[in-house]
Amino acid sequence: MTRKLLLTTAMELFQAQGYAATTVNDIATAAETTRVTFYAYFQSRSDLARALIGELNEILGRGASARHGSTAGGLVSAVEQGTYASLAAWLGERAEQWDTIRPYMNITIEASVVDPELRGLVDEWFEEVIADIEEGLEQAGRFDPEVRHTRAVLAFAQLHHVAQHWREGRWNIERDRLVSVLTESWTALLADSGTAAEPPAED
């Protein structure tokens, strides 16, 4: 209970005043507890940020993988199937989570800029998602091995930018239409053009 309160309070403070400006004292005081209690649950502010990344992994359904850290089986499967429908379904589910995951993403990215302990961790998290996409391509035997990673990087870069920056009313495009455009791009990058179904006709 106290651990969750510290995490929730830290999230609120990080969003309100930034990671760099938020101290352990700030978090403990706002949570109506003490530094001693904070350190009973977290070794440092960096350790708390790691816990937030763990929460983000839970939200995204990322579990342990023997091949590369954590993995999202749904993403690997969607890419392996390599159809417009499979990619649209996975991207649509993620889009519904954008408002939830955006604070976690923004906080961890900011934290990685000012906290050397977290830079490698955030880079690894990004690489794990890229590796999921690449694994789906590998399982499908799609594209030459030397270009799979590049295609995965490009697909992830699109998703990451959109998830981090799009909000309702921004860019003059509704979420469903944005997901459709993103799916078309992912289909071009990741699907076999000979088997991927065409996107549904627009009204």
C-alpha cells in the first residue's frame, strides 16, 4: 500500500514539476511519510523510476523472454501474421492505452536524460520492443535478415512518436484515422505485399 502510494505520488510530482526538480524529500512529504519510509521501499529516485518502467511493462503486457529481456507476445504474433488486419488490431489496442502510458513514457525519457543510471535501461526497453518486431519478421521468414532490424526500428520510431505526442484534437486527425494511417505504414514496412490484405475502404 505504501509502496503504491509512493509510486503514485512520484508520478504526480514528476508530471507537475519534472523528474529533475523532484527530490526524494518532495515525494516523501507529498505522500505524508518520511525519507526513512521511502528508502524502505526504494534505494533511490532512480530505483523508483525503474519501478515505474516495470508498471509500464505490466500495462503493455510485457513478460519475461528467454530470447531478449521482456517481450509482448501479441506484437510478435501480429508481425508474424503480417496482415493489415493483424497489425491494425494490435495498434488499435495500443492506441486505446496511449493516454495511460504517455506519462510513464515521458517521465522515463526525461529521467534517462538527467540520470545516467537510467539511460541504458530506457535504451534497452526500446530495443526490446524493436526486437519483438524483428522476431515476428524472423518467425515469418519475411525479408532479408540484414534489413529486418532496420524495418523494426522504423516501425517502432513511428509508433513511439505518435504514442508520445498525439492527443485528442492534435494534428487535426482523430485517433481511429491516425491508427489507420499508422497501420498502412506498418503494413508497407513489415508485411508481405503479396499476402497483406488491403485496408478497408474509407467512407
